[in-house]
Amino acid sequence: MPIKLVSTAASSLAILFSLWFLFSSWNSQNLQRGLQTQQDEIQTHQLAIQSQQQQIQAQQQLIDSASQLANQVGPSVIRDLQTLQVQNKNQKIASLLRKYGIEAKSN
């Protein structure tokens, strides 16, 4: 009779450990699914950030190009407008230049 009792106790213990292991495995799988979901969301956000950074970089390049062009061409255009305003006594050009703080003076 004691052997049957030990055998029954050992079997019961084995079943309990098996159930505990089963539930632990399910819990682990659920945690892994949740972690994978979070990693996917992080990757999606990183891709969106990378795309925005590329857009910002493209915009900055455009701004730099425009600034360089303005610095190269701008002064000569202003000089030409001043010359035209003085030669033709054009009040519209004079008011445009004054609007930006430039006054055309005759030589």
C-alpha cells in the first residue's frame, strides 16, 4: 500500500509540474508576442523618423541652395534696379527698393 501511495503522489506531482510548465509556457509566449508587437511599433516609428529626417535634409539643401543663389545674384540685381530707377526715374522701382530699406542715389 505505501508503494501505491508513493506512486500516486509522484504521479500527482508530475501532473502538477506539467500543468505549471504548460501555463508558464503560455505566459512566456504571450509576453514574447507583446514584446514583438512593441518592437514592430518601435521599428515603424523609427522608419517614420528616418523619413522625416530625409525630408528635412532635402528642405535644408533647398534652403542652402536658395541662400547661396541670393548671395551671389542678389547684390547685382539690387544694383541693376537702382541703376534703372535712377536712369528712368521710375517711382515704382523706387518704392520697391524703399520697402526693403534701399535708396537709389544718382551718381
